[in-house]
Amino acid sequence: MKILHIINNGITDLTRKIIDTQSKEHEIKIIELSKQNISYEAVIDDIFACDRVVSW
């Protein structure tokens, strides 16, 4: 399963633990909106390319 994590205000300890646990069995992609200048189109493409999307 492909899981996309969209992080709005930085990665917390809880966020890191969950991502680390999920990455053992799933393909993980992380988008940190506060650190990256990402195009709207790229975010939408990633959302539709993944099976699950989590917004933090």
C-alpha cells in the first residue's frame, strides 16, 4: 500500500513513530508543506497516486 503523509507544521515525535511503523510494511511518501515549495499539481498527483492520505 502507498501512504502519503502531508505534514503542515513539521514532524512531531508521534508523527515520526507512526511513519516509521508504517514504513516497515508500506511504501511511504512525505510532503512537508512548511519546508517545501511544492506545486499544487504535484500535491494532487501524489494524492491520487497513493492508496491512503494522512494530513497532519
